[in-house]
Amino acid sequence: MTRDSAGEPGADDGDSVVYDLAPDCTAEDVETGRSYLAEINGIVDYGVFVDLSDSVSGLVHESVLEGTYGVGDELVVELESVRENGDLAFEPVDVDDYALETVSHDYSLTGTDRLEATVGEQIHLEGVVTQVKQTGGPTIFHVADENGVVPCAAFEEAGVRAYPTIEVGDVVRVTGTPEHREGSVQIEVDGLSKLEGEDAAEARDRLEVALETRAEPHDVEPLIDWPAFEKLRSDLEEVAQLLRRTVLEGRPIRVRHHADGDGMCAAVPVQIALQRFIAEVHEDENAPRHLIKRLPAKAPFYEMEDATRDLNFALEDREKHGQQLPLLLMLDNGSTAEDVPAYETLAHYDIPIVTVDHHHPDPDAVEDLLDAHVNPYLHDEDYRITTGMLCVELARMIYPDLGDELRHVPAVAGLSDRSKADAMDDYIDLAAEEGYDEDRLQDVSEALDYAAFWLRYNSGDQLIQDLLQVDSDDEERHRDLVDFFADRGREEVDEQLDAAMPHLEHETLANGAHLYRIDVENYAHRFTYPAPGKTTGEIHDRKIEETGDPVITVGYGPDFAVLRSDGVRLDIPNMVSELEAEIAGGGVSGGGHLVVGSIKFVTGKREEVIDALVEKMAEADIDEALSSAAPIDD
Amino acid sequence: MTRDSAGEPGADDGDSVVYDLAPDCTAEDVETGRSYLAEINGIVDYGVFVDLSDSVSGLVHESVLEGTYGVGDELVVELESVRENGDLAFEPVDVDDYALETVSHDYSLTGTDRLEATVGEQIHLEGVVTQVKQTGGPTIFHVADENGVVPCAAFEEAGVRAYPTIEVGDVVRVTGTPEHREGSVQIEVDGLSKLEGEDAAEARDRLEVALETRAEPHDVEPLIDWPAFEKLRSDLEEVAQLLRRTVLEGRPIRVRHHADGDGMCAAVPVQIALQRFIAEVHEDENAPRHLIKRLPAKAPFYEMEDATRDLNFALEDREKHGQQLPLLLMLDNGSTAEDVPAYETLAHYDIPIVTVDHHHPDPDAVEDLLDAHVNPYLHDEDYRITTGMLCVELARMIYPDLGDELRHVPAVAGLSDRSKADAMDDYIDLAAEEGYDEDRLQDVSEALDYAAFWLRYNSGDQLIQDLLQVDSDDEERHRDLVDFFADRGREEVDEQLDAAMPHLEHETLANGAHLYRIDVENYAHRFTYPAPGKTTGEIHDRKIEETGDPVITVGYGPDFAVLRSDGVRLDIPNMVSELEAEIAGGGVSGGGHLVVGSIKFVTGKREEVIDALVEKMAEADIDEALSSAAPIDD
Amino acid sequence: MTRDSAGEPGADDGDSVVYDLAPDCTAEDVETGRSYLAEINGIVDYGVFVDLSDSVSGLVHESVLEGTYGVGDELVVELESVRENGDLAFEPVDVDDYALETVSHDYSLTGTDRLEATVGEQIHLEGVVTQVKQTGGPTIFHVADENGVVPCAAFEEAGVRAYPTIEVGDVVRVTGTPEHREGSVQIEVDGLSKLEGEDAAEARDRLEVALETRAEPHDVEPLIDWPAFEKLRSDLEEVAQLLRRTVLEGRPIRVRHHADGDGMCAAVPVQIALQRFIAEVHEDENAPRHLIKRLPAKAPFYEMEDATRDLNFALEDREKHGQQLPLLLMLDNGSTAEDVPAYETLAHYDIPIVTVDHHHPDPDAVEDLLDAHVNPYLHDEDYRITTGMLCVELARMIYPDLGDELRHVPAVAGLSDRSKADAMDDYIDLAAEEGYDEDRLQDVSEALDYAAFWLRYNSGDQLIQDLLQVDSDDEERHRDLVDFFADRGREEVDEQLDAAMPHLEHETLANGAHLYRIDVENYAHRFTYPAPGKTTGEIHDRKIEETGDPVITVGYGPDFAVLRSDGVRLDIPNMVSELEAEIAGGGVSGGGHLVVGSIKFVTGKREEVIDALVEKMAEADIDEALSSAAPIDD
């Protein structure tokens, strides 16, 4: 519809305004019931032909004409009808006295939210280019406006880049026709131009405002009322905003998460929330599959190998599909100094990094490298607020409809990481309302652990969703599968411990704590479930139960040791630093939490390193309140 | 053609039956030479228009009309001609006295076997939905009837699921038009409805009968006459029936086979037979590639890791392509208790499992988990009937045209597994008829072994087919390649044994048997061909030849030992059980055949376990007839 | 245009030659301004219809006709006009006396270089079939003529092989119409026939001549003037010719290169040169991606596993895409006896192998297996001419426009391999002209090493191009990335050496050389950067610097040792042979250069092997000039 200063529709019926179409006006600018100034350009038996603009002309039939007309005469007409073939018929309007108002061509914009309604009609659209993909045929520009992202196909010559000066990030005006194409609405481009100067600035401001508004996270009530969580809420909202914005900008998201129970309880809800939001935003139906990928990380930090691989894939996707480089979302992982080299590798490219983690962070080391960082330790809270708990809320902020499916997930996350959070009871009650008793929650946690081990580097989307009963609809299978995997995992733990326990070396330290050592290379099965970290943890748990006393457990292999303690005031990161300095050629490194962690060394110095470590442990104070009930990463 | 009770074509020429089309009849129901009751609904200069049903009408030209007619009058007519544009012309029929018979609309079905002949015509089809794949454009329903499976494309809106209530397994009636599409005949759907109640039951019964009939295995004469095989024949026929049925139902098949000579001699023929049958059944030309996949398994049992990976792929294929979950076909693998955890994992999903194996089975453990199980031990036969021998016959039951290509394969299978079957001579004679002397057969077997090692987790389809000379047509290359791989393999065995033999420890046991021990971790090359199992086997073979006496050979690494024996009455599964009980913290497990097998333990207890094992071996009776000439799985 | 003996265009205006079209002539054979003999075959009110050949006929309008004509009369006409619908109009020509010349149908060929200009017109083309791909629709024949390769789509029936007797390698004549299709020009085939006998021989000769001409390498001036290089120049030209010819013939190329700095400096330029040449030759825009693949090889020789994998992929590509088997291009790898088994595996298939390497070759072992072999040692030069230096020139011979991007690459290659070539100064000067000082070149080299380690089996195309600043356009990122990777790599080397150096065992040999031994399994971190080879090399370098004396360094693991020496006249290949003979059951193998290399053995004989080796080293002469500054392959 034409917009001009003459007023709103309804105000212009039969009044004395006559419109004068600008030369670039098209038939689209002609409104029924309005009077237009026309010029006669041809006279035939059955009427006269009139021009309203360069491209708008039509017939006034002799039956409605009165008087005589010559070519070049002016005539005030209004639209009578549009024939099927697009021909226009006008009829004369009898006005003596009128005000003439010029009508500019209507370049008013059609938002991506109204494309379905305008299929087959030429429209205009303004937005930011988010992807430029050269196909064998047309060039596909993905353009994001205030409402969504739409692929726009421009054809220059087969396989030849159309509009070669237009790049990702440019603000453009697209003129074209929305069409259905392979399940998506796509715009067939008639014209595409980059906005410059003020136009661009104005459009960019408008889009920015809209984007920020649209990116705003949903204001959801947390599943439970929990003061400790409130401290982190605004941080999470910032991440939700950032992730929603990333989706709106058409940038892919790559999720790397810790491959354990809590990590999966964190990553799966966020993945599903983002997929649903992507589906809502993007006209391209393959977008949810192409724009988000979840990948488990085996190590408790972001390894250089993974970073190199991620970068490699990202660069290839940019090369092949013209995609933007992705945002990296680290979940239940990524807060520590060990992540720095990998982060620095990516920092050379336009790859924002966002981390939600509950492992003890090294904020000084990572803060500069992160676009957002959520970690309970940054707010005087600790690992007891697990990443899974945080991410369930994050998922709901991103896409709140997901809420009901997720009510049991924080409890699983908490049990997986043995969280002693005061909120655990509430979470367990919440899960109970959904029919999950504590045993089943524990089973889900064990089952996730077991499945993650065998999936190795695969995300195993459907299987994990079946185990976690999220975006999965066969309740019975879920139950059976959880039972089976949990039982199976426990059996294999038992087998492992049957082999290992007789080889446990025990001593009572000077401080009275029990020290148990186990050589997991020689006295546990290798390359099978449970891995050394979990094996050590399980041994430790049994010994705590058995003794009730302060216990330290060390599980060591050729060049590493896993440490767990309860009731002893250890400071493992500090011990590692001391050992590093004290033992020349020991190649000591490592870390973790205060009372639980791991340490690496060169094989040939194992005995010396472990002996020195034990000596330090013997000097630590007893503090029965301390517990290593945190995730052990193997 | 219309079917009714009036009789067969030929009986209705010029007789006094006049047909009355039911209102839903279409032009398809009108037959030349038959008289139909029509009603005049219009009169024009050049004739009268008549209606035969709601949608069948046409002109009776004035030139063939006599008398006067009024609108609404009845007229008996027969079809004169069908114009190019589909218009019908009728001519009056002069009948005074006639019997009126109602004609129902012909919903008679066109089978998938007649689609090529009906391209471009509307047809009806009934069948079971085997796959529902949502594409970016139409929804593709794969429908199986008595004769085959055809993709049916239904378009609702681009990327929108058509007929959303229709699911895999439903019996449906499809009305549509067969068209060529990318090498397949595909039906463009005009209508698709789920049959309910009696209709569905009837159709299902009809399809079931047809399916069972069509699934019936071919009744082929075994390649050789062999009483022992006869015992297994009906079991194999059952498997052939099940596999053919699986193909007819459009369910994918995933083959996991032991990655050795016998395993490949088993899996390759079955793979090719199924591919050819799939090509015959499915209109979709990509079906053979999409519906069957062969994968070697490194371990002598179905590992949890493989099962998790298989499940993961299956769930993804269901998600992405709407495929049914697959049938798992275990070949030369899968009969033992060690397979149970993996089987149980799959049991939670609709994944039937079929096993053809000749390793010593644990029927009690696996039987409940298998849909079919063929194993010579279940019929008082043993490993000498190798899986390759069985599967060549299975392949011929599935697709008999394959027969001639396979005549040399059982001999290769037998030699690979050192089968001492009485049928070996016949198999070797059969191979000789095809130009394979025993040396070449042995070379093929060695070459397969060598290639399998380097292919690792790849199936290497074409290379293996070239080596096995099945579905491969360059005889000379086959010969050269076999020579080269066999020689190369032997050279590497020699190199390995050059290193290992000097480190062989010998002792004579109390029962007089020679015991040879070799530390394959320290005295053989690692990560290269031959692997520890084959290294041990080759050492054993040389020692038997050298001594002629009863020999036991133990090849051990850090946490495993491979055992072979000849002439000693061992019961390895029993020994393993005893060791498991006797050695606390030994982590002992394992098994195999009676006189050949392997054992695992924790590294730190290796010496104790092996010493205890040797003690037991020393007590075993000598029995020169016993041979470990069975496959050693490394 | 029709060609005949009557002379050139211009000679035939208005002269007395009248042309008689042969019956198979088409409208294409009719030239404006020429006189043709026609026969009247119809007379109508408005003129007469004439036939010029079986398929050429048209109207002579009555307005231009004089006199009376009868059907069957001859008439001399010339073309008046061609209507939009293709109808021809002729006008009579008044000639009394003329010479009649027969015109044959013009089958003159249109080269693939003129397809764009003939889109939409029927043309003829002769060439060799390079690929036959059966799609679901048409069969695609890729046909190479003197100028390029074009896909020709022939449709028989959907998914059915058209012209089933035509195979790769046949010389064919294609009649068809060039059309744009998915970014490529493709010929829609009207007819395709195999040339036989003399025609084929003639065409093949013509194509061969053209191919050889077109394959000719560019005659580029080497980047620097270097007499030593001149000896290898013609060998490289031969390889350039062979590779260009391979591209022209449409055969894929698979590059396997040493995964170190020099290997990447060699492979990346050649890859890019070939990609650009492929893009130029092939009409199919995906050809550069489909026809060349670069893969790093971890071992310093072509492993059986890689060869089996390469063969497997090649056979699958042939099966799925009808591609020819590839040419294998070995770079910075492939000259030694260790490559023979892998080469022999491929030798059974049509896979030419070309090697450019600067490691000490075993020409007797490999020569028969290679189609071309460039190695400085074959011309009394040595490793100091690095493969990267050679391949930069090779790349320029293949595609000279690449020259300017590559001017810094030889210096990187040389520094990576510590080349002491006299040309190094010139190369470094050349790089300096491009703004690379020696520190930065060294950094690039270190960065490549570090990236290669983490990329593992991935080629990492874009990342490596960014590091090497070839086909990459962000100078600043290049610099930052190189700095970061180089620093990071050095840090990790330092960490490794901090652990290792205190465990270095030192002794002074009888010949006065320092011997350093390091147990890299026990005193270095495993599975991390730097790997054992580089660790040993770095230790060695430090010790040379420290002592200034002749130094030998041995880094050993469980079953291998890496050897480096400076200033000692070692002959490592000979030592390995002696040890192999002397130490029974040692499983000794290995080799390398004279003064640098590696050795393998069985774990259990490590001490004995290394002691014996040291003994031999102690007897070696001191020769300060000798340096192990050659690539150490780990």
C-alpha cells in the first residue's frame, strides 16, 4: 500500500485529493477508490488508453467515457478492475476542484514474518547479510531483518557470484518475490543493493534495536526458589540474550560440553532450546541442523586438538557454505587456565566464546578471552550449583515452552555431580512430581555416564535424549533403557572393583587420614568402563562408607594420578605448584578443585612425585566438613 | 478394467445387459462395447450431452441420433471414441429389453510390479508404509505391496508433512500416478488413506500371505552333498526367509561380521545377494546402497562400543530419513555370552537380531535375544562347518543367480578357519573346477587376512571383492593382487617370527605336552601385522610341525593371553572360571573354544594368572586327536 | 559454416558456383549469399516450396517468382531470411551457367573452449571419455578434447545407462547442445558414437598432440638463480607435464605429503596450482574439489594402512562416480624402500605414482614403481634442496600466476628442514622482499609444525593456508596466528625439555663424541607436542650449541629410537643392517639418512640393541663438517 502524507485509508474516499504517481510508481502503488491524474496516450474504437506513470497504464472503456478526448489530455481516473492478465481498467472520476498530491513509489518493507502471506508478490526487505553461499546456480544471500532470516536467491549466471561486492555484514535492500522452495520460503531476487551512509546507519540502528529487543531472554520464573541461584540469574540472562542474538544473526553455534552426566544435563536442554528457536527464526528448514552442533569433550578442559578441529571445520564451512564462523559455547567446561591455549587459538578468528561452568575457575586467565562467563565461584558460590541446573534455566530463558520437559533434569545433574546444594531437595521434589523418584534419578545419572563412555566422540543425540527423557516420547523405553544402562554400568564398576580392591594399598597418614593408593594401570582393566577417574572415585566412596573417617584416595597410572579426598583440608592446585617447583624433571602439571583433582608427571618420576604428594597430604589439616563430592574428570 | 458380477469380457458383447455406472465412477470405468444407461443433460445444435455418472459425460452427435430428446430423458449409449483432450463421444444403442446392472467404481489395484506399464496413468495401490521421509518438498511414503516397494510423493506444502496421521506400519490405499523420477518410478500421490477395520485386516492378511510367499527362500541344491549340513539347512532357510522378508518390508539391514577370512567369505556373498534382491524389490535405485551396510568387527564378539555406534546411526537414520530401525545380522560372530550386553542394549529398540556363527555358542545366554540363530553346535556339529560355508548357501537361498560366482568361496572359508570338515575335499574339488587349486585358495585366505588387518574398520567392499573374486571381473588382477597380498602377509609373518622365536620359552609339562610361551608385547612388533593372536597361532603351527607332539602355546601381553593347543584335552572356558574364582583381584575373564581361546586379566596379576593356568594345563589329559585348528581371534 | 573445396567465404559471392546440399545437410549448412540447387515439391497460392536436402526446405514467395513452375522442377535459390520459428524463405537466383558443387554436411567440431559462445546451438565435439557417471537421471560422460573437459548428459531412461558400450578411454564424437547447468556448461547429448578404426586413430593422434602441447609446463624462470637446482629442472618439468596432462585427462590426483613444514611448503603450492588449472580446464565447477585431495602422512614413508585406505577410496569413487582411478603424488616422502609394499599394492590398479622427495632415496627399490621420480640425490645433490623449494617451482610450472604468492615459501621450507643450501641466502632475501624477515620465516616454520601436530590426519586447508599466507588474504591474522602458534609451540617444547633434560644420560665415546641418551617414554610427556622425534632433535640442538663438539643424541621409547648426530661420520642405514644380522630376535629395522635416522626393535631387546648401536657409534670417525640438520621424522 502506498504511504503518503495525505492521510490514512478511509480518509481519502471521494474527497478532493487527486494523486499523481511518480514516474517510478508501479501498479502496486495504485489503490482502489483513490483518484489519480492520468494522461491519454492512445485512442481506439473502444476507449482511450491512459498513462498514470512510466509503467502504469490502462484502458478507460468508451462506455464509461463522456465527451471527446485527445492524446495528451489529462484525465482523473480511478481503478475499476484488474484483469486476470494484469491489465488495468480505469474509469473517469468527476472532480472539478482538487488538490494534487504526488505519490512516491512504495518501497515500504515487508518483514520476514510476512513472507508466507506475500508468496508470489514482489516485496522489499531490508536486513543484514548473514551468509553468502555460492551454489552451482544462484548465489544465496541469507538476510536477517527484525523478524527472522530468509534466504534470497540471486542469479547472475550459473555458478557466478551475483552482486560480488555484497558481503556478510552488509545492510542491504532486497527487492524480490517470496517463493516456496524445498520447504523454505526463499526470495527470488529482482534487485539487491547495499545501503550506504545515512540509510545504512538508520537501517542498522533500526535492526539493532529490533534485534536487541527480539534477542531478549524470556523472563521465566526459576523452577525452584533458590537464593544462591539468584546471584547468577542476570549472568545467565546475558548469555541467553547473546545466544538468542547469535541465532537471530544467523551465526552457527558449536557446543562443547563435558562428557559426563552434568555436562549432558546442561548441553542437551540448551541444544534443544536453540534448535527450536532457530526453527522459529529461520525460514530455511535445515537451519536447526546446520546452525547448531553439540560435541562431547573427553578432557575436563578444551584441548588444543579439539580447538584445532573445531577451527578447521568452521573454516571449511565458511569456505564451502559461506557461513559465518561460529560462536563456541562451552558447557560444564572451560573456566580454567588449561583452556587458554585453545581459546587463544580461536581468538585469531571471529569466534566469540561463551562459557557456563561450575568448575573452579581461573577468571584472570580466561576472562579476557570470553564474551560471557557464568560460574558460581564468580559469585561466592561453588560447584554445588551444577552446570546442568544453570543450563536448564538458560534453556528456558531461550525457549520457555521447553520448561515442562525439563523439570527432572536439574535433579539428575545434581546427583551426577553429587551436589550437596541445599536446593537439591527441592529439585528432587520437582522431579518426583514428574514421576522420578530418587533411585530413578540416580539411575538416569549412571546410565548417562555409561552411555557417554561408549559413545566416545559421538553426541548420540537421540540415545541421550531417550535416556534423559527430553524431546523423547516413549516413556517405557526410557525406563527400560535407563534400568539396563544403569545396571550394566554398575555391574562393570563391580567387576572393575573386584579386580582393583585387593590391590589397594592402605596407610594412615600422620594427620590421621586414611590414604588409599591404587595402581589403575596394573590393577584395573584398561580401555573399558569405568575409566581410571571413575574407578578411583568409586573406590573412594566405598572407603568413606566403610571407614567413616577422613579418606584420601589416589588412583595412579604411568603418568597421571587422580586424587579424591574427604575430610581433609587439601589444596591440590597449590600442591601441584609446589611439586612442579620441587621436582626437577618431573614434568608435573595438573589441578582441579581444592580437595579433588588430578596430576600429571613424566612416567619415570612417578614414584617420587606421588611420595612427595603423599607427604604434603599427611601435613594437611583434618576438616570433616570437606567433601570431594564433586565431579571427577577422567 | 471394471469388474462386476455380469461376467467376463467377451460375454457382454451385444447382449441385453445395460450397465448403470455408480455416481463415483470415472471414465476409467467405461468399457468399449458395453452399453450404459445415460441421462440427457443438455441439447445443442450438434447433438445432446449425456451423463453416465457424476464425472462421466459426453456428446452424442446429432448425426447418429434419431428422434427427439428432452433434457432428463434416459438413453442407452456405448462409447464411440475418446478425443485427444479426453472428451468422450457416445453413440446410442438400440436395446428394447435389457437387464440393468450397476457398476461400482473400479478401485482395482495396480501392483508395484506393473508401475512401469502405467507411468502417467492414475492407479490405485494398497500396501504397508515402510518409511516416511519428510523432504524439503513433498513427504515421501515408501509403500510395500505384494510385489515390491515404491516411493509415493505427497505434497501438502513445501517441507510440511503430508497426511500427518499416517505412520510406518499403517496399511494404506494410495491413488496416484506413477512417474519416472531420478531413475526410480515414483508415485505422485493424489490421495492416500489409511485402511481401517475390516478393510485393513483384509489387506493386511492379503499382504501377509503374499509377503510370506514372496519371502520364501529359493529351494537350491547345496553346492555339495553333505549330511552334516543338512541338519542346518532348515535353520538357514528360516534366516533366508527372514532376510528376504526384511527386504520386502523395506527395513534396512546392518551386517556385523568377524573381520577374518571366514567372516568375509560369509558376509560378502550375503551382502551381494541382498543387494541384488533389494534392487529387484525396490523401485528406488539407491535402495541397495541405503538398505544394507556391511561392517567388520574387530573383536570376536559384539562390543558395546560397536552396538552403541550402530544404535546411534540407526536412530539418526530414523530421524533424518524416516527409515525403520535395522535388522542386525551377525555373521561368524555373535553366538556367545560376551555378545549379551550389546544385544541387550539393542533390545530396547525395534531391532531384530539374526546370528549365523560357528563359534562355540552359549545358547542359554543369547537365545532369548535372537530372532534366529544358526550354529552347527546347536545340531551336534562343530566349527568345522564354517560360517562361510553356511553363508554361501544362505546367499544362494536369498538370490540363487549368485551361485556360480561362489563355488570357490566355501573352500576359502574352510582353509581360513583350518576346517577339518569331511566336506573340505568336495569344496576343494568344486573350487578346482573353477580353476582354483589349493595353493591359490590358501593364498586368497592369507590375502583376505592381510587386507582385513590394514582395512581396520573399513569394509573395503571393492578390494575384498577383487580378492575374493566375487562380483569382480578382472581375473588377472584378482590373481596378481592375491599373490601380492598373500606373499606380503607371509613375509611380515616371517619377520614377526624372526623376532619372536628366539624368545620362546619352552618347558615340558607333567602330562608330556610341550608348552611354549611368548611375550608378544616385548618380543613381537606392536601395532603391525600379524597381530598377537595370529602371531601366537603361527608359532604354534610351526612348533606342531617341528615336534609332532602335543603342544600348547601361550602368547601373552600386559593384560591378555592367547591360548592354542593340539593333542591336549583342555577345557579353557572351565579353566577361566576356576581362575576367576581362585585369583582374587585377578580380574580374570575370557573363554573361547575348549582347546583354543583367550584370557584377560589385570596387568599386575599376569604372572600369577599364567602360572596358575599352566599348572592346570599340566594336569590335562593328552588326546592326540584334539586340534586347535579353529579360528584364533585376536 | 560449411567447408568445402569451392573456396573461402568471399570467393563465392555472385560467381557461377551453385551448391548442391548432400541429403544429410541441415539448415546449419546453408550460408547466406550462396546459391543452392533446390527442387520444387509443392505449389501454393502464395509461392512454391522447395527442398534443398532431406531436411532443408522453405518457401519462395510468389512476389519474387517469375514464370511458371511445376512440382519436381529444379530452381537455383539463395537464402532470403530465417523466421523466428526457424522457417526458411528463399529467393530465386538468376544463373544460366554454373558449376555445381556438392556440399557435405558440416560435422566440423566445436572445441570445449567455445561452448559458452554456442550455448543453445547444436554442436559437434570429439574427445576422449574421461568419466562415465550414471545418475538417477541421465548418464554423464565427461569428454576431454584439445581444450578442456566437458560433462555430456545423455538420457536413455531415468537411471539407465545410455550408450552402454561407451567406456572411459574411448574416443567419441558427441552431437549435442551446450547448456548452462548448475554453474557448468554441460552438453545435452543428441547423439554419441565411438570412433573406430582410422577415424579413431586420427582423432586420438590429434588429441594426443594437442594434449601434449597443452600439457606442456610453463617455462618459468626459477625464483632464484641456482646451479644445483638446474640439474633437477628438467625432471620437474616432466612432472609438471605429467600432472597437467593428468588434469587434462580428467584423472583425479591424490597428494600424500610429509606432515611437517617442508612437506606442507611442498604440497600446498602444488595443490593450489592444480586446483586453479583444474578450474581452467574443467567446465564442471566442482571439479577442483572433486579432482584433487591433499592428505598428510604421519609416517616418513607411505604406510600400508594409508595405501589400503587410498585404494579403498579410489575404488569407491570409481564405483559411485565413475571416476578414473587417481594419480598418487608423493611429496617430501616416497623415495625409499619402505614405500615399496604400499606402492606394490597400488601397482595392481591403474594408479600412476609420482614422487618428489629429498630424503635419501633407494632408487633401485622404487624406480620401477614410479612414473616419475624427482630427488636431488639422483643428481648428486642432497636434502639441502628441500622438497618445498622444488615444489614451489613445480607449482609455478603448472600455473605460473601463482608465482608472487609463493616467493617466501622456499625460505620457510628451507628453515623447516634446516637446509644449509647455498641458495638459502637468496631465498631468505627473496622472502625479505615480501616482508618476511628470518625470525618470521622461522616462526612460520614452527607454527606449521605445531599446527600439523594438532591437525593429525586432517589437511586443515584453510588454517595451513593462513599460516603459510598462500591463497589467504588477511595479512594481520596471518601474522598474529603465526606468532601465537610459534610461541605456543616453543613453550610446549620448553615444557617438554624441562621434564626431559634432567634425565639425559651423558657419556663421552671412544671417538671423543658426546653421546646423550634420553628415555622419551619415561621422561617426556606422551601423546603431546612435541612428539619423540622433535623432542630428541631439540635436545640435540641444545647440546650442540652447549658443547660445540661432535654430538650424538639418542631418544628411545619402548620399541624405537630416534638418532641424531653432528660431526660424526655415521652410516645409520649400514648400522641398522649390521644390527639386524647380529642381534637374533631383535626385530631390528629402520634407516634414514647417513647421520640421522631411526631404528625399531622389539621392546624386550631394547637395551641390547641400543648398547650395540652405541658401540658402533663409538667407532665412527669424527668429521666436524657433517650435520644432521635434516628433517627428523617422528
